[in-house]
Amino acid sequence: MKRRDFLKLGGLSATGSLLGACTMPHRARTVVPYVEQPAESIPGVPNTYATTCTMCRAGCGMLARVIEGRAVKLEGNPAHPVNRGKLCALAQASLQRLYHPDRIQGPLRRQGERGNASFQSASWEVVLAAVGDRLRALAGKDAVAVLSAPLNGTRGRVFESFARALGGRGPVTLDLENEETLLVGGLASLGLPRLPFYDIANARMVLSFGADFLGTWLSPVQFGRFYGAMRQDRPGVRGTLVHFEPRMSLTGACADAWIAVRPGTEGMVALGIAQSLMTQGLAKPGFADMAPSLEAHAPERTAADTGIQPEVLHELARDFATISPALALAGGAAIAQTNGVSVAEAVHLLNLLVGSAGMAGGVMAGGGVPVRELQAFRPSRFQDVQDLVSRMRSGRIQALLVAGVDPSYLLPASSGFQEALQKVPLIISFSSVMDDTTTWADWVLPDHTFLESWGVVVPEPGAEVPSLGSQQPVVSPVFDTRPTPDVLLSLGRTLGPDVARALPWGSYAELVESTWTDLGGAELWLKARQEGVWVGKASPQVQVRPASRPLTLPRSEQSGDASEYPFFFYPFLTPNLHDGRAADLPHLQELPELMSAGVWSSWIELQVQAAERMGLVEGDAVELRSPHGKLRARVHLSPGLHPDVIAMPMGQGHRAMGRYASNRGANPLAILAPLVVQGSGDWAWGGTRVRLSKVEEAPSFTRVERQPWPPQKAGGPGFLSLQDLREQTWPWDGRHDRSR
Amino acid sequence: MRLGRGIFAMGALLILKGSAIAGAGIAPTQPIPFNHETHVGKRQISCVFCHPYAAEGPHAGIPSLSTCADCHRVVWPSHPDVIKVMQAYQNREPIRWVRVTYLPDFVRFTHRRHVKAGIACQTCHGDLGTMPRVYQARSLNMGDCLSCHRQNNAPTDCLTCHY
């Protein structure tokens, strides 16, 4: 080979390897190792930590997959008896709050006018000192109130102790589940000491009144499992589900029969079935003395009110008595009426009449909780909230602490909360996001998300066996936030000897550890963290003691006269947005509502023929008016709705909640009446009437389906499908196939 | 002709200067001139002493500063480069090493599998005990990997490395 060629070849090979090197992207050029070698994690190999979800009160067990200190995926914990490895949309999306761009990253102090304020960052030392000074002057004077989500587990224990020591009363809790109504109804009719356990998995017939248990009610993951077992676990047995609800929810769609019932008449329907059972001689013996009081509720007599043909109820009664085991349950808007307790009792009567109270496949007493201190929390009633509002308005409340709940959003305008809030000199929020209430706060002491927190969680209503969920941090705290129970403990120590005595724990983690070690020693403390849950043995069934007494069913009162407000208003929870608590998570905004396919918006649903009578088409802008407020939204026509009902999803309409939820849609809770459930004091949020009028403008309504119901004529105004949205607003670079 | 010689000259210059481009044969300049020849060749320190994750997971990785500090808090602390490392450790400032061995994103390589199969580190990474400055000893292109896989009866299915 000539030298020239040799040199050329040498040059080529050098160039060749250079060319190979040039394909390494710039971002791969640098390798940056740890400063301190982490003890627990191997780069690229995930660790899984067991914890418990607290997005709702079901308390499902959760496994978090963590890679190099970052949580990347949440899954259900197969060992937890409530959810056995499954998770709902709220839980799956909760990871987004951990790294949310709008998360409050450290303590804040208000600058400027309330409501319009800018917030300035402050250090924990400064904030705790300032807040501590203010609270110290108010300790023991019944001048400090705590507003929170329903109390649970060790967190509830700290909140309760703090609130009582400082303000003389426990926290006021806010929730739409109306648990008190369920408890009072269950106690009165069945003698149940706690929320009943519905053994749907072993039932062969389920009658559900208003409880969307597959979608949103109480513990949907658990009920979903039970439902699957009912349908598929027993060879040859499919089970029957009949669902009464004004709107076809997920449960209605899964049911063998969905019966649109006029809101407020569910109790009449239940008693109609009960009366039919008695007259057909199908009821268990021992209830003959109830026959006279049931006469008034014979299906023929109540057909005009309920709108249901008597024969339907007679046939249901026959099935309910002959298909065994059968169980009936009530919840949701059916008990959020002024007669809600009576409705719950009426539905429990059905269980008594067919003998499914206290039996497998029927209504049972759920597994309790073996730790007395964790059981003691009774949810507040709406009357307690109203009482708090009047104390705030009168100036008795000098400081309000808000944690885990957004009262400015959840409470209706008619409650007067927002005006009363202005009278409180000191408002402290512990929220992780700048939500409606927090924009009015003076100080923000942001909580950890539950993925960064310790806790012992009591599942509600819980599984068939007693269980306790273990909650542990799966990542180091991402920002400069502090767990609220710890903040309360450290504040409490500075507020005088009485308060300090009520909070005898050095830290919240210490309380959590001692809760486990008291129950089962150091072995249980380790096991609970490893497995995420403690499961007890099935306790002997609490004897269900029926109270057979004459049942009175008062009519449900509605707010608004039928002549002025012709429609019943039906605000409904959705499996993704729930009551708005997670509207800031874009995964949940992106998830279509199951029946209407609506995303990123709110809307009102009108039954198809009712809309035609009013001359409304899909997408029309309307104003909805109740006796207590008004809102604007666009119309969605639905065949799955009672014609006298206007339904609207809850969850949107936040004035503030981060970039994904702020100023989006409208909040149906704002226009509701402050009605109260007799006998329990809960909020009868199902009892408001409304009227409708067409307007020019309303927030847009987006669906992921093109075809509205009925099929749209020539592009209705304001109706925007996701396809339209993509084409109008997102620039395409030409590479996407637009031929679909 | 002139062009060819020009390219050769530039290539040679780049190799000789040891620029910060990596690739087979190139030994880039590192922020700290860590010398494998002294640590591995002379002191006979085992690879997995500093790179423990090679036997545990997909990435062998570069040792953390705490690994260096564990010895160098007492070993030759007056050496100027040791001083730089210990200061970085105290300031919690990681060293930003220049990558020598690079595989593109569409290749999934797991160190653990290969180490557990008994393949010596030197097989792919070269005889580091003779390298004062690390360079990529083999081309590590697909043919290179396949030749070894074929010789050792390891799977050569596409999905083995591309998934």
C-alpha cells in the first residue's frame, strides 16, 4: 500500500470514529453522580413503598413506585382488604399534586387586601412565631375555630385535641356524604353502631336508592370489587341490580334496570315496595303492626308523586323477596333531602322485611377499629357549620384555621360563609394549593401532600374485617412544607400549659409510631410500614337489633316554588372531580365524565324531550337560577335523566385552584339552598329547585365525542368538541394525520 | 487529495489534543484528572468497590463524591486534585464528568445481567488499569455486541436490547 493511501485510510478511520461520536446528543455529554451515595436506592431500580391514599375517606391501600427518590407511579396495595390492589382515578392522579407547578412551596404571608392579595414568602420561624403570638392571646376563650375535612385516624386525633384545647370545641368538618344521616338512619332502624357494611358480593339482588356506589359513593373501589364478585364469582349466578336515581350515573348504567325517580320521592318508592311486600304476603313475620302505617304509601297511592307505575314496584317487591339474599341501600342525593333520615330508615325496612339485616349478602355491621382513640370522631352536621358561620358573623370567632377542605367553594352562597369570613380577624390556611378559601387567608402554612406524610388511617366505611391503613412518606418533602399535625403540635407547645398538656406527643411521627406499637409492639410498627395495612380477624357480627316501629315519612321540602322553579336541581359527584377537591390535577380534568364525555368544563344536563319542549339544542347557553343564586352553563341533552330534573356535575367553578382549574366552568354548590336534613342536621343539598332561561354567552362545554344527543343539525352554537378544540387552538406542524 | 489529508490532519489533531468529544478511542479531558492507572493498575482496587451498582442495576454509574471522600479524607489529602474533590464534597457540588462510554437511547443495556454472567468489566471497557485517562476502548456498536452475544450463546433477538 502506498503511504498516501495508508495516511488516507488512517484519516478516514479517525474521522469515522469522530462521526460516530458526534451522534451523542449534548444532553448525554455530562454525567453527574450523587454527592452522597444514597443508602436506599439503586439508580434505575425502583423501590416500592406501601402507604394509604387519603384523597377520600375510603382509605384504600396504595403502593408507590419510587425511582431515585422520585415517585413515578401509584398502584393499589393487594394486601389491603378495602381495595385489594385497585385504585380509583383520584388516587392515580394524586401523584400530580406532589410535583404540581402551582403547589404552595413554603409559608406565605398576605400582602395587600384580602381576596386580592399577593402573598410573600416567609420562613417557618417567622410565621410560627407570628401565628403563635396571635393564638396565645385567644387560647381557651372559645374564639378559635378549626374547619377541616372529616376527622380520621391519628391526624384527626391531633386536630381534635388542638381544636378543643384552643377553642373549647372540636373541629367543624365539611363533607357531602352526609354520614350523620346514614348513621342515624342505620341506628334507628337496625341498631347499627357505625356505618353499615353492604355485602354486595354475596347478594343476589341489590336495590340501590340514589347511591352511585360504583362511581362515587363512600368507597367506590371496594364496591366495584364487590360488584364484580356479585356478577362473576358464583357460577351460574349473575345477580340483579336495580338502581333508582334521577340521573343515569355509572351505577345506573351498570344496573339491570335504571329507574328514573323524581328527586325527594325515593322514600315513597321504598315504602311502596315495603307495602307491596306486606300485601303480597312476602314479608318476614313480625312486622304486621307496621301494615297500617304503610297503607298510605301503597304504590297506587304514590304513583302520581313518584312517577313510577305501580306494577313496576309490585314486581320489584316479588323479586326482592324471592331472590335471596337481597339487600337495599340508600345514599347520595336520595338522603340529602329534608326527609333523608326517614328515607334511610325506609330503605333499611326493606332489608328487615326480607330478613337480610345482619346476614351474609345483606346489611351487616362492618369491622370496627380496635383503637378506641381513633374511632371517636363523629362528623359535623350542617347545623354545626351554620352555627360556626353565625359565630363568625357576630365577631365571636377571632381566628379560623382551615385544613383539608375548601369551605369558600363547598358552602353555598346562602350559607353566608363568605361574608362571615370577612369578619374574622385571623384566617390561617394549611392548604397545598391556592384554592378559593386560601386566597382570603392571612397566613398560609402549607401542608405536605399525603405522599410525604405519616399517618394511621381508618378506612370508612371499611372492609368486612377490621383494618388500619399505614401512611408513610414515599419521598422526601419536595418543598419547604410541613405536615399540619406537626405544625399544630409545635404551635400547641407555645400556647400555654393547658394546650401543651392536650398535645403530649413530641412529634406526629411519634404519635403514629406509638399507635402501632400500642396495638402490636415493635413488630407491628415494622410490619405496618412494610405491608401498608394491619388486618384484624373478623369480629363476631354485631347483633343487628331492628326497631320495628311505625314509620313516618315526611315529604321532602324543596327550596323554591314549583310554579316559579319548575325543575329539580341535581348536582352530582363525578368519579374524577368528586366535589372539586382534585380539580387542579390535569389528569382528572382530562378524564371524560362517563355518561356525557365532558372534559375540562362544566355543563348542565337536560332530558332530551324536556329540552325540545323548551326549544333548546345541544350547546345552547343558559342561565340557571335558584332561589339563592344563578350560574351560566351550556346545555347537554341526555336521554338518561328524569324529565323534571336538571343535573350538573360538581367540581368546576373554582375561582382559584391553580392553572388547570381556576375560572373554569361554574360551581353548582354555590346556588344551593341551606336546607337541613331533619333528625341528623346534615345538608339537604338535593332539595333545591331551579329555572332555566336562554342567554347569549356561557363558558364553553367540551366533549370527547363529536356526536351530541340528538345528532346535531349544522353545528350548534357553542358546542365545541375536543376535536374542534385541537384544530382551533393547537398549532399542528403538518406531520399529524388529519384525515380522521 | 488535499481534502483527504486535511481531514486526516484535523482528526489526528483532535485525538492528540484529547478534546471533549467522546467516541471510540477518544479520551476526553475530565474536570478532575482521575487516574485509573494508579487506582486500578497500581493500587489494584476492584471495579465494584467504586462502581457498586454495576452488579445491582442497569447503570454502573460514576461514584458519588462520598465514595471518593471515604478514602481521600485520609489518603494523600495534600494532593491538589484531592483537595479539589474534598472541597467539592464539602460544598455539596457534584463533579460534572464528561461521558466516555455512550449508547444511544434506543439501546437498552443492563449492566447487572452482564456482570452476573461473569463478564469482566475490562472486556467492554478496556484495560482501565493501563489508562491514565479513560477512553472508550471498543466501538460498542451493534456488531460489536452481537459478536460477543453469538460467541457466548446469548440471545440475539431484537427485543433483547430494543424494547
